[in-house]
Amino acid sequence: MARLIRTNMRTRLLPFAALLFLSAPTSAQLHAGEVPNGSNALDLNIDIVLNTSFTSDSASLELDCDDSMDAWAVLVQGAPPIDAPNVAMLHFVDDDLEVCMEFAPNPFQQRPQYYAFDQLLDCAGDFDWQSTDQLVLGDFGGFTAIGPITIDSLYIAYRRGAQVGWMLLSIDVLGNLPVRLQVHQVLPICPGTMSVASYEGSPTVALFPNPSNGQPVRVESPDALHNIEVLDATGRSVAQYSGAVRTIAAPEIAGTYFVRATHADGRRSVTHLVRY
């Protein structure tokens, strides 16, 4: 199998600057497909299709907001029914990511738990949170394949610590060509923004214009403000202002930002600002 993965591998690195539009999911009672307040799912639209036997292809995945690859989505066409099955799998780079998957003595027989939309992302019964460097999503043919053969828009769950994210995917590794692996969406884990989201309260601060195409942004609040801070999607402070300032500069780089206002009474509120 390792020989097949190396043969005809075409690496496609995806631009993940779009992760600037994300904030952190929380893990409490998260459901498949749920996007918590202050968070956004990333549309990856990865579609790997193989039309030739004994070929493989892959795409890189980033599952957090550190601008580095965390996993590979890999598809192998092994021309079953000989001992080279069609396989769709994930290869994980980060060893601190855990996936909800079935425990099996043979790592090649481990399978993730699949969730339907709105199903609670619990991990119990025959499944447990485990770290792995290789996770088979489905396979067909050969001597080790145990399926599934097709998956149509189901979710798998992964976590780092207490934070949970999900991935929406489809596979079709039936013996007929072509074979396909699709990663439609992910809800990434972005720990830097959890502290931002946790402060979010009533939207007592308004921004105009929002979205901004680069013009100054007016900050309006019925309450006195102590200070105003602009943070990027990783939670990094990019600008700070006194609460007496009610017009702030738009961020230079396009993306979604957080304007965090500390009120005179100590309360904090967070408002999203989009910069085109």
C-alpha cells in the first residue's frame, strides 16, 4: 500500500488565507454541521477523482488556524479485486489531534464514527477519542478492506483538548472507475479566538460602515467606553484605541476582525468587522 501512495502522487496545497474569516468553535454539546456563534465553517470543496488504475492523489488540510498543514486527504485507486484496494484515508501530521474512531487492534481497520447532520458529536460505545497518523475513511477490494464503500455527506469529529471541530465528506471507492474523495467543509479549531468569543456579550456597539472597503469605521455605543481593541481571527491585537475615540482605521488586510470594546462599567462586548 505504501508503494501505491508514493506512485503518481500529485500534491495540491490549498490557500488557507481564508482562515482569517474564522473564530473558534466550542465543544459543549456540539452537533454535526453546527456552527457556534462567532464561528464560521470553511468551505473547502476538495474533490479528488481518479480515473486510472494504480494512481493516487492528495490534498492538504488545515484544521486549526496556525497556517500549517495538519492532515492530508488521500485517495488511492488500487484496481481491486487483487490485493491493492481502493482506499480513501486521512494522514494526520499533528499528533495532538484526536478523532472519534472505533478501536481496532489493526490500525488499518480503524474507522471513524460517522454522524448525520444535527447528530450530537458524542464519542461513546464502540468509539473513543484517539490520536492516529492514518485513518481509513473507506475501502474496497484486497484482503484487508472492510468498508464502507460509499459515504454521502456525513461528518467526522476531531478535537484538540476540549475544543471540537467537524469535517463533512463524501467518498465513493466502489470498484468501478472513477473513485472519488470529497471534503466539503470543516469547522476548524482556532484556539486563539476562543478568548475573544468568550467575552462576547450583547451587541451594544455598532460599526459603520460594516463591511468596510478601507474607509475609516465609526464606533457607536450608547455607553461610555474605556477602550477599543481590534483583533484578527487568531486573537492577535492589531490596533488599540482610547474609549474616547469613536472613529478607527479599517484594517489594512482583507478579512474578518473582532472589535472588542471594554465599557466603562467593566463589561466587554465583541462586534465582527469585515474588511473587503
